[in-house]
Amino acid sequence: MAEHYRLRYCCAMASGMKYRDIVREIALDQYGLISTKQAVEAGVPAVELPKLAARGGLVNVSYGLYRVTDIPPTVYDEFAEALMRVGDEAFLFGESVLAFFRLADVNPQRIRVATPRRNRAKLPAFIDLVHAKDDVRTVYYEGLKAQRVADAIVECRGRVTADRLLEAVKEAVRDGLLTVPEANRIRREIRA
């Protein structure tokens, strides 16, 4: 994604586009968030982000992560922040995928984020970091990387009651997140 911005904004900088505009444009596609790395790849010097924050255009969320203040919040902001705090290969996992779609009346207090890489960053209490196995299939929902809904429902066995998981399957079919054959397979796995 950053390569796209580098090409796009190298031309923009030549035409006089301001750093704030570049940062905002990138953050619009990421729930108001931008990393220092993304800004630098788009041609914005890293030293400019603290300057923008001091003038009120950005808020420093964590080391190397900023939020643009004038982008309206959405229901997905906390999920996006959790993924960006963990890193590029992070994805929503298990109950967090169900919570993302409001399936099975699941409302975990922490967002489960999985990553195949080791993460040494100090994470806030609302993030539950899980080491991902190599065979986890991921997709993008609303621009955020996540475990497939079908796999997330199965992953939740033992932590979420079977009745709630069966309800999640029903809701996911209704919302077009699962096909009928997938739903039948998952129902069999839940009942086994």
C-alpha cells in the first residue's frame, strides 16, 4: 500500500501539496491512522509528524502511530488501531472477527490480534496478542485484515458456547458472510 502512496505523492510534492494533506489522504483509507513508516514512504519526513501533532492536526497514539484529528470516527477504529499497533502482518482473530460483524452476541473486552511474527512492543490492555500458525487463511473486511469468518467461528469453540456459535452461523449466512455449504460444515464441527 505504501508504494502506491510514494508514487502518488512524489508528484504531489512537486506540485506543492502540503505534508498535512498527504498525511490526511493516507489516513482517510485507514480509519484516521497513519504510521511514521507510511508517511516517510509517501515523502513526508518523520520529523514533520510531531510538528503536525504539536499544531493539533495529529494525535500521537503510540510510538510511530498517529491519528488525524479531523477524520470522523467509525465503529471499526479500535480494530484498525489494534492491527496497526501490532504490525503489518497482524490480523483480527477468533472472537474479534465475530465482534467485528456483531455475530453471536460476542462482545470481548479485548481485541484478539494474531501475527506470525514475534512482537516485543508494549501493547495496551485492550489488545490480546496471539501467535498465528502458518496455515491461517486471511481476508480483508472493510479494509482490515482478518481471519475468515468461517474459520473464526470454528476457532471460538470452547470459549464461546455452542448455541451462540450456531447463532453466529445463522447470522453469517443471512449477512452473506458464509455460504450454505460452509455453514453446514461448521454446524457439524460445532456439534461434534
